[in-house]
Amino acid sequence: MDMGKVGFFGAAAAICAALGLGYAGFSGVRVSSAVAAEAETIAPSRVDNFRLSDTRLESHELYRMADASAIVLLTQQNGCPISRNTASSFRALKAAYSGKGVEFMMLNSNPLDTRDEINDEAKAYGFDVPVLMDTTQLIGEHLGVTRTAEVIIIEPKTWKILYRGPIDDRVTYERQKAKADQTWARDALDAILAKQPIKVAREPAVGCLINFPERTRLTDAKISFVHEIAPIIQEKCVACHQPGGIGPMPLTSYERVKAFSPMIREVIRTQRMPPWRADPGVGKFHDDKSLSSDQMRTLVHWIEAGAPRGEGADPIAAVKYQALEWPLGKPDLVLDIPAYNIPETGIVDYQRPFVVNPLKDGKWLRASTIQVQNRQSVHHILTGYMTTPPEPGKPANESRWGSSVGGYAVGAESIVEPDDTGTFIPPGGAIGFQNHYTPFGQAVTEQSKIALYFYDKKPNLVMHNSVIANPNISIPPNVESWRQQAYLAFPKDALLYAAFPHAHYRGASSELWIRYPDGKEKLLLALSHYDFNWQRDYNFAEPIPVPAGSKLIAYYTYDNSKRNPANPDPNRTVPWGDQSFDEMLYTALRYRWVGETSDKMNDFDTLLAANRFFGILDTNFDDKLSPDELSGRMGERLKGNFALIDGDHDGFISPAELDKVQQMMRRSRPQTSAVADKAPPAASK
């Protein structure tokens, strides 16, 4: 036997034994499944598209990096000494080539490494690149990964893997050199940038083995369609993918599922489906539409095995699927939203019609559903109760709205209140609507309807609606990741039931945090991949206590670069605006006040809304505004009068000082902005 191989595998056995991987070597001794799988693994020559979130809760899609000179991935796993020792070399490689258009990322395919643990590892060992979390292991499987500290260099023009192996020969199992003699990764990048052939395209990786326990199922035809695949399709897919449903391509039989199986694999790997964007490691929610890691692996492995039919009757075909006209059952009241003729092309201003409330007696609302005729053309519909109808010819402006009666966005068509909790709709008055229509190449008339469901008797608890918003946002041109924030400070104890994040085409990610009065913080909701096309309420499995003095903080990142395929114009500085080519930072909240009942209602919402403006500018959360915090259009207006507003001349503007100015402004002019002063339960979206 070649002595080089003896040393290589002998050292590998020692490392793996130390890590508890059970490597027993050769000579007829049984090896671990991880080692056996490594021997059988065939690395692909070309990489399919995928999307993964990093530990900073931002999302990365491979094919969006098509403009890069090259893409470099380094496999990583917590605790691996070789992975840790390679970090400095990877930093040096990034420093040398990132300015030449080369993208650098790490790939962690160990589901046991949590986000916080990887962040701790990154801080300790100086990782300065995004660490992609491959919690399903599907991407590591696809790339043929077996070990840590392996570099995979991808050429974006063809998506071919041009080099894979160690960065260099400085670190091996047996020793560490002061300086590398072989610099394979650098040589490969130099060749790619010079458009020359790569001399060494493959070297054996020398990192720690990564366990891929499901890898053997990649060619395993024993996954049962009847017992494993069909239940997933029925639970997670058919509700939308059926005749009359919101999704295309009905998945109502084995034949249909198999016909669309390549697309199912693609949309799972790129995280386009299911349209559930909440990070699985943050919070728990009612009506969770996501696929579990096990479900994703099972579906993808079944498809990659050829989507075999197997034995047994098709349980999907045994059911006749047809979407219901009203998914919540027969409504108590249906109102026609005034029709609107949507043109074939162009931009349609927000429409603000209203309908007279026909109720002769007040009712407590327990649920509502909005039904639209042309889903391609209706981006959203918001509602609000008004005590009096607008004057003839006047819009139902949101500044006059009270309680929300419901709302619609693609993927969020119904609102159902928790048990014994409702919203009071008084008799008379009117219900106003804010309708956002988007032309899609065909002139149509949209006639939407809203169905209302009432309690038979008064519920005990009262639901409220408010919003964290920042109309002061300004997103610079040609920036791939721009972060902005706002908060809402709660003056009284509350319980948070749901959050609805909203941005436009440049929205990339969104987070909702709570900052307690003692300064401690907790992440409540994270959308690392915000998707303008699918928006919804995320209803917490258990209401979140919000003690008085707490702040709910919304963070958004925006992608105003050419890499964002939905970006209308990457060369534009983007302000807040109603239309989708502008932007929003908007998180709607549903909550109730602790101690409030339907028999003893309060007006805490007024106190809540009074501090919204302050939460836009107070970027360090210290409850005072310094001159350097006064940015954007709003901040510039305050900065010019800072000395006048700072009544006690301590060098800061307090909430009380700002509120005094706002009250003076309200008295001197009619209220025109539903967000900047006192937002209604649901402001512009």
C-alpha cells in the first residue's frame, strides 16, 4: 500500500475517532456510514440554483450572483479544528479577491449547529463572510460535500464547479506549516480571472467528516408515495394547488405530482414554496404553512429517485378537490366592494372607496374574508370602520378610520380572531377600503367582496390593531443590503397576537424584536427571505407578553442593487411611497391590552400612537433624540428648530418635548398623514 495513503487515512481515523465519528479504517473492519457515503459520493460538475439563509438572518440566492467573477464556498462545521484553522487562510483569500468581483461564503450543513452557536464560532475564529445554514442538508448533498474546510469555486457564467479541494496545503491532519507550498484556491482564482485553464481542478479535502445520514436515499426508490409523499402534499400543498385555489398546477393526483416534480424540487431548494417566510428557528406560529426539514428531504429525495409510484391506492386522487367560495363557511354578511376598471397597463393610484355600513345594531366581529376576482391585479385591500360616510366625491381617507374590518394580500385572505376575542363594529357609518391594483397586461373589472362573521354574543376580550412604520426611509442607489428600523413603545401591558411585515420590491428581510424595559432583547419573528408576492399575518402560537415600557422594534433590509431581479431602478434613491416602485417599512400588529374587557374598554391606543414619530428617529433606543439622529426628511425639519424644541436645553429632544411640538402642528393644520402623526389601525401599504 502507498505509504502516503496510509498516513492520510491513519490520521483521518484519529481525527474522526476524536470527534466520535467511528472511523475504523480498512483491513476488513466496518467503517462508519459517513465514510462509506464519502466513498460513494459523486460530486456534480454543475450547480443548480438554491437559496439559503445565513446566521445574520439574511437570505442568499446563488443565481442572483451571476455578475460575480467567481463564487467561493468553504464548508464549515462547529468544533472542527481544521475548519477553525482554515478560517485565517479564507480571510486572506477574501481580502485578496473580493475587490475583483469574487463572492465568498461559508456553508454549514450540520443541522445540530444552531444559529447562535455558529455566530459564536464566527466571532471566536474571525469568520467575516456569511455562513449559509443548510439545515436540511439538501444543498450539501447536491454539492457532494463530505468534509469541512473544502473550497468549492463556482463559475457563474456556466454554474460549473471549476475547483474543489483545500485552500492550500498549510493545514493537514498531521501538521501545520508556517507557510503553504501549494496554493490551489489562489491558483484557480487567478486562472479564472485571467480566463486561463486551471492546472489543478481537484484535490482531496482534508477536513472533518460531515454526517449526511439521508444521503443513501438519493438513489433509494423505497420512499412510499402513498404513505410518505401523498400526506405531505395533502397537508401542505393541495389547499392552494386545487381547482379554484390560489396556486397554479393542481396537485390532485400522483400523475400531476410527478409531472410537476422537477418544479417542486426547484421551488423547495430555492425556498419559493411553500410561501411561508418565517425562519423555522425563531418562534412558533398557528397555521404554520412551512415544510419541516424532514418533509423537504423526503420530497426532494423521492423526486431525485425518479418519483416512483410504488404500491397502494392514490389517496390524493380519491378526494375530489375544489376550493370553497368562502373557506370560513357561510358568512353572516357579504358586502360588495365598489368595482374598479383596471387598465391593461400603467400605474393605478390607490383607490379609496367605501360602502355604507348596513348594520342597524352593533356587532362583534370574529372573522372576515376578502374574495377577489383577479388575483394578478389585486395587490392588497385594507379596511377600516368610519363613524360617518365621507362626503360625496371624497375618498375614504385612512386618517378617518377606526377599527380594521379585515384585509387581503396574496396568501392572506382571511382574519380569524382568537376565541372570545373580537372587534366591535358600531351600527351605521361606513367601511372604507384602500385598494392597490396592479395592471398585468389585460384590462379587467375587479369586483371584490368582503364576508363578515359575527359573534352571537359579546366576547369578553377586545382585539386592537396598530403599526410600526417609518416613512422617513431613504434607500441609497446600488446598495445590496441597506438596513433601517423603527419602533413602537407600549405605554401599558399588552399581549401581542400577530405581526404582518410589509415592504415592496426592494424588501429583502424583516425582523421583529422586543426590547424589555431592562434593556434585554428577544427576537420574535424573522423573515430572512421577504417576498413581496406572498404576505400574511404571522399568528404566534401563544400571545407574546409586552410589559409596559417595552419597545417592539422592526428591522428591514432592502436590496436596491441590480442583483435584485424585481428592482424597478437600482440607480434611484428610494423614498417611502404608496406605489411598489417606492418603499415601505411597515409591520402591522394585532394585540390586546391586559385587563381590558368589552365591558370596560380604554383609550390606550391614543397613547401608543403618540410615540410613533419618536420611534422613527430614536435609533439607539435611549428615549432621547440627539442632533446626529435627526436624519431624513423628518429629521431635517426638526434639526432646523432643534434649539426651540429642546425646551430644557439639555442637548436632547425628549418624547414630551416632541409631543408638544406635534400637538401644536396638529392644531395649526388638518391631519393629512395617517402614519407620521397618529396612524390608524391599518395604514397605507
